[in-house]
Amino acid sequence: MSWDFKKIQEDIQEDFKSVVDEKTLESFRIKYVGKKGLISEIYASFPSLSSDEKAMVGKGANELKSIATKLIDERSVLLQSKTALSNRTSLDVTLPGVSRPIGHAHILTQTIHEICEIFEKLGFVIHDSPEIETEFNNFTALNIPVDHPSRDSFDTFYVDWPDQTNKGRKLLLRSQTSPGQIRVMQKYNPPFAVVIPGKVYRPDAVDASHSFMFHQIEGLLVDEAVRFSDLKGLLSAFCQKFFGSDIRMRFRPHFFPFTEPSAEVDVFWKAKDSWLEILGCGMVNPKVFDAVGYSKNKYRGLAFGLGVERMAMLKYGINDIRLFYENDVRFLNQF
């Protein structure tokens, strides 16, 4: 039996035009590629063919099967898509979309950014410093004596890793951002003005006003003619911008090993009708300049350090530092 494969291909293409649904698609499949279909009939004729005829007929049958199978698969996918669309619930495009909650910066991060932005507008630049420090930067260069209680392991987190630059000394988690002053002065020559934000660590018992980890922002300005009045004017401008122009503040004499003279700044907390200390400050002690190798009596500087948590608590009326770290979204979403 001879087969006109060109004519059969034309018949397949013509019959396929009538395939519009699952029923007609199945009829097309049975007619051409079913067990009793035309292509199966062609394969069944092989035993009666010569070797040359088998090669020609086999090639033709395979091409027919490939064409028919491809058409069936493509139309099947199309019909399934149409069925899925027809079964889908109609969409009212005029309805408002479902909004998804978008995260925002943590209240402490917001406070750090706000404080740094104020000082940037006052001419300061932001500088980073590492959280793991040397004893020299954290204590010695800041004029803190060897027998000072803050060097004790009860007041400082020491790291079990020797300081390679100072044999016999251990590294530590910085207990203040003041070591950043030393790193800046070791790297740059005056004049400069920097603020250094970051985490600090002290082994304090956690309660409403204390945490073993908290945030500070250190400020340092060094030039040849810096005065204490510059420090007062700078911090007064900052407090008025951060808390509001009607803020009441005062400077109290204090002692810090790395500043001389030194002071603490208090602001009046109306909610509790009392004064609250928010930062320490002073003129850079000449011994600190000596430790970093600055020329004697050539430079003067002012420095200050403030606690971010305390600033946020005072500004937003928060009475427990632990709220910042409990990750309660009901609290965090208020800011």
C-alpha cells in the first residue's frame, strides 16, 4: 500500500482547524495518533514492505506523528488556560488593593540619624570606629589610670584574644565611644569636627534605666582656638533643635579624665518635674593630645558624649529602656 504523506499532512492541518474544544481535540487525536488511528495504521503496514520502502514510510510516519503531536500539545495548553480563566472569580479592578505593611527604621536608628543630621548641619562629619578596642584607646590614651575601677573586669567586657600590638594586653568591647576620638586624632591633623555614633558595652544589670549594650554618640572638635564658650553654644544649639526652642538646660561642673574642665548637661523633664542628665562634655585634656602625638600647647579641643537611649526616652516620654529591645511591634509602630 502506498501513502501520500504530503496529502496526509494537508489533511491534518485542515482537520485541526475544527479543533475548538476538548471534545474535538480528542476526536482529532484518536483519528491520527490513537491506537487505531491513521499513523498507527501506517506503522502496521511495515511487515509487507521492502527494506527501501520501510525507510521511506518510517520517515514519513514519524514526521506525521511529530506534526500531529505538536499540534495536540499546543492546543491542549491553550484550552486548559481558557478553562482556568473561565473558572476564575471575576476581578473588580475598581476595588482598592490589599496593602502590605512596610517596615521602617527602629526608633533608636531614627534618633541616631536625627542627632547626626543636626551636627552635620553644624559642620561635623560622621566617623565610624570599631566596637572591639584596645586598652590603649579605651583607657590609657584617655588619661584613665591603670588602677581606675572602670578597667576592672566587673566594669568592662574583655575579649579572650590578645592585642598583638601590645603584648600582654587583651582587647575589649568598647565601654564608650570616646576611643573613636583617639582613632580620629591618630589619623587626621586638625582642624576637624566629627561625631562618632555606635554601640557600647558595659556589664550592667538590666533594669528600667540600664542595659549591658546601649548606644552613644561621641563628638570631637579640634582647632587652634577652641573655647569653652564654643562648647556651650554648640550644645545649646543642638538641644534647642532636638528638644525644641523652649527647652530648659543647664551645665554642671563634673569630672572626666579625658576633659578639663568638664561638665554635665541637664535638661528639665516636665513629665517628672525634675532635671535629667543627658550628656557629658568638656575641653580635651592636654594629656590626650600628648597620647596621640599632637604638638604641645598648639591645639585645643572640645568633646562631648551623649546616650541615644536616654535622648529618645526624654524626647518621646519612654520610661523603660528595655522597651527598645523587646521587639514589640505595638511599641515600635508608634515611631
